[in-house]
Amino acid sequence: MRRILYFVAGLLLTAACQSKPQEAGFIVQVSLGGWHSPDYTAEQVISRIGEVSAKIPVEKVIIGWSLDQDIYRQVGEYLHANGIKMLLWLPVFAETEEMCENEAAVDLMGAIPANYDLAAGEGFRFNCPSRPETAANVVAIYDNHFKDCGFDGAVLSWNIMQAPDSHISCLGKR
């Protein structure tokens, strides 16, 4: 009986050692530009992801954050048909001023850091991270614009500092 168990265990180990290890997948990030006018069409995004997937195994795509829901639906259909997950790239502590009213963060001297214009129609202002309304507004942005687009999850962009020495906070402003 012991010989049979050793034999079966040996067969299982041999089979396990001969199986091909699963290849690690990569995560691709797609920036569509600002909220109101996407820089790319769904067809362009799908084409580029197809080119990249032909070279490396893509496991997930992080994409955001245009308000054009059709882009996400079309890209998501392509990704899901190819076994790739689609994650929403959603800003939390900056870049939401076009979508909702959040209290601006202030530095230790009480001044609001300058708004950076990264691209046409895309400003960058830091939101106060300690205000409950900031989190509630991000949830509302998701619920109002993205919940029916077929996302498998979200990546929350937590940019809260413009530079390591900026000391942005709003704890003193209550």
C-alpha cells in the first residue's frame, strides 16, 4: 500500500513540475486627458492595447478619466473579451475641481497653492484631504459618471503633495 501511495505522489509531483508556470501579466495605464474632451477614441485605445498585448501579457488596464462613457464601454468589451480587467483611474485629492466643489488644501501658512494648468481644460488644484466632503464627492463622481461602464475596480489617484517640501495641509483651517 505504501508503494502505491509513493507512486501516486510521485506521479502528482512529476505532473506538477512539468506544468508550465503561469506567466505574470502587466498593468497598462491609459490617460484619456481631461474630464471633458478625450484625447483618444475607443478605437485608438483598443488598437494600441492590441499592439501592446501582442508583445507582453496584459492583465489589467487602468484608464481614465474622460466623462465619455461610450469609450469605457467599448474598451471594456474588448478587454473583457480578451480576459483583461479594466480599472478606472480616478483622482481623489486633486484635479476634481471641474467636477465638484471641494475645499482647497492650504499650506502651513494658510495660503492655497497655485493651480497648475497641466493641459488645456485640465487644471490641477489640491483638495483638502481631511474634509469628509472630499471623499463623498469622489464617490458621487463615480456614481454619477462611471458606475455603469463595466469597470472591474478602481485605482484611486492620491496626489496630495506638489513636492516633498510643500507641506500641504488644511488641518489648521477648520
